[in-house]
Amino acid sequence: MLKLLLPVILLMKFSSDWKCVQLGLGVLSALVGFICFHNLHLYSLGFELGLDFVSYIMVYLSGWIMFLVIISSEQVKKKDNFFSMFLFVNLFLLLSLFLSFSALNYLMFYISFEMSLIPTLILILGWGYQPERVQAGVYMLFYTLAMSLPLLGSLMFIYSSSGSLTMGLSSVILEEDYIIFIWYFSSVMAFLVKLPMYMFHLWLPKAHVEAPVAGSMILAGVLLKLGGYGLIRVLFMFQKVSLNFSWVWVSVSLLGGCLVSLLCLRQVDLKSLIAYSSVVHMSMVICGLMIFSWWGLMGAVVVMVGHGLCSSGLFCLANMMYERVGSRSLLISKGMLNLLPSMGLWWFLLSVGNMAAPPTLNLVGEISLIISLVSWSGLSMLGLMFISFFSASYTLYMYSLSQHGIFYNGLYSCSSGKVREYLVLFFHWFPLNVLILNLNLVMGI
């Protein structure tokens, strides 16, 4: 794992050179791609770090999204908005993500999980747009920290009872007692807030709306996946207890997914709409993880990867529109097909991905999740039906309102897309649609 961590630390030294960091991250993400020889067993072991197939996919996604973040944040360099510090914060965030996804020790995972919160907060507070970014940062900080403290107590309790915090060596809890229930909830809630689950999701739209494009891309692309990854790592210890509570998580997530989908149809802020759609996608991921089926796990991993690429690309597009129009309101930034006809194609391709249409990874993941949920309970078909229908509805609403109609007459000039922007969008779309050709890479078959 040092061959991935040392280049990130080395790039921090060159944080004053934008081009060097950009090239270095591109080479690093290619290097992660070359070390793909995974099966279901751990490899690249050493220093309490190691990769299995889920870790590898998440590390690859982190490196790739961070590479695209630096390319799409060219405005920070152009306006000389403390870009050296900006690069340093992003590289530190990437380092904490690499450590989180490759940690083999629960305590190390917890520390790096919390460590990723600090650079995200700095990104929102330092390079955000509106004065409300302070409130958004505080929301994110307190939601995450309030639920993370019980997780630390839970890990200490695991250490005292089983004598080890190494993943796979900690004892599986079989007995059922009220203390075990408290222990289970304190272990799981931190990750459900991070995902985020319905009722604990209020920090996410606020953070997305106030964050710069880099913050939004990394938040949607990778940081939400930390919650799903944490659940995969922690839940196997609580199998017996979790099976008793799976109906709670599934029903709350399906109902919440339907309600948030309806909420998406009322949004006029473009970034807010994309952020709420993330909550809908992640509610299905929670369902897949909580019912302990192989289909559910594989579907959840595929949806996490697909959503990371698709949602990050949509935030990138929203930022491109914001840079030209100066507003994220769908009422002002409509009719863009007249001004940016070539950008309309990318809007269409990424919107198709967001509604899980073929040939995207989201389609495969959602089919797997639907199979697992319907086999677990036929009644869940009702919630899935509404979520699938409404996700198509709000995506079409977003696409049609932003692309069609009469554009705002106050726009006296609007430059077409740059090559850099098309490159970023292509790098989001290409893996999203091409990985479907080699699904055993993503599904670990």
C-alpha cells in the first residue's frame, strides 16, 4: 500500500505547482488500475493496511474522482484563490480516504474516517460560494461527530470483549440482549448518517449547495461511499442482531426514498436537486446491505461506484452552468440547449445514468438490489416501484427544464464548452458505461 500512499504525500510537497499535481494524480489513478489482480482475498498487505475487492474498487474510485476534481477546479487556479492550499487540502483528503479504505484495523479505520471530515470542512468553509457555508459546515460536522462518538465506544467495547480490533479477527456477536442492541445501534448509526439515511440526511443538501465544485464532487463521489464501506466492514459482527432489525432499515429507506423523490420534483436549485437524488440512490444501497444477501452486497457496491461517477459528473455540469450564467436556479439557467448545444449531449448521457437506464452501471446495480429486495420481501416491490418511477421523473424534470425553454434574456454572452470540460465529462461517462462490459471486475464474481 505504500506505493499508493507515498506518491500522495510526495505530491503535497509540489502543491504550489498545479500542472504537476494534476499529472501526478492522473499517473497515480492509472497506477491503481494496474494493480488490479484481486480475488476475494486480501493482498498488498503491510503496516496494518491491505486491499480486498471492495477496498480496491473504492481506492480506485477515490483516486479517479480526485484526478477529475483537480481538472474541473481550474477557476481556483485562474483566480489565484489560494490554489496551493486548495491542492494541499485535496491531497490530504485523498490520503485519508486511501487510509480509510485500506485499513485492516477498526481503530485506524475510525481515525481516518474522522480525519476525512476536516479537509472536507475546510473545502466548504474556504472555497464555498455563499455566507451560509458556515451553517452547512457546522451541520455536517455535528451530524457526523454526534453519531461517531458512540462508534468509538462500541469499538472499545469490541476490543475489551474479543481482544482484537483487526477486521476478521473480532468475534461475531451471537447472543441477544438489550446491551447488544444498544451496541449494535451505536456501531451502525455513524455510517447511516454518512450515507446518509432518510431522517439523518439534512446535512447533505446544505453541504452540497454551499460547497465548491471540488467539495461537491468528492462528497458525492467518494465520501458518501465511506458509510457503505463501513457498514460492509462492521455488519458481519452483528449478523444475528441485524437480521432482527433489517425490516426497520428497509422500510425507513424505501419510504424515505419515495418522499425524497417527491421532494426532488419541487427543487429549483440544480445542485440541491442532484444532492437529494443522492439520498434516493443511497437509500437503496442501505436496503441491499441490511438484508445480508450476496445479490444485495454486489448491487450495493455497483450502485456506489455508478452513483459516484454519475453524481460527480452532474455536479461538474451544474458548476459549468453556474460559471456561465451566475445562477444555479433552474428558472434562470434554462434553455441552455440554445447556448451550449454540445453540452446538451453530456447532460442527456449523465441524466440517463442518474435514472439507471442502460448501458450504465447503475442499471446493473439497481437490478441486483431489486432482485435481492423482492426475494427478501415481496411487499418491498411497492416502494421500489415508486422509487424507480420518481427517479426517472425528477431526472427528466431536471434535464428538460435546464435544456429546453427560452433562455434568460439578460445573458449577453455565454462561451461554449472548453476542451478541458469535455475531457472531465468524458472521464466521468466512459467508466460508467464501459465497466458494464466487464462486470466481474466490479461484482467480484
